[in-house]
Amino acid sequence: MNIPFGVIINRTNIGDEKVEAYCQEKDIPILMRIPFDKEIAFLYSRGIPIVQEKKEYMKQFRELYDCIRSEKGVFKHES
């Protein structure tokens, strides 16, 4: 299908590294990592976007959006 793709890893600081290892093994770009944070979980549960309360994520999500929009070569295509 030749569709660009990448991965966003949520709760990166808990659990194991299997997702990260898999992505590296398969040459899948990791576009963003979001650490586990009780405040983020609380915001999710209330339906509040994290960027609304945690302004430090605004830049990361903006960069992610720009990357996806421009496809700066970070995406891979399924063979």
C-alpha cells in the first residue's frame, strides 16, 4: 500500500523496552515518546487535551504535526 507510517510510544517510562526494540529492529521511526505521568492520565480521563494544561508538550506536538505534514523523510513505506 506504500503508506508512510511511524509510532508514538505512550507511557515510555514504565514496562519494558519491547516496543522500542521492535521498532528499531524493523526500522520503524519513533515519532514521539510520551512518559507516564499521573497528571496526563487525569487529563485524559477528563477529556482534556494535555497541551491545554501541560504547555511544555505544545512544541513536541507541533513538531510532530509538522513532521507528518511535510513527511520529512522520517516515515518508512511498507514494502
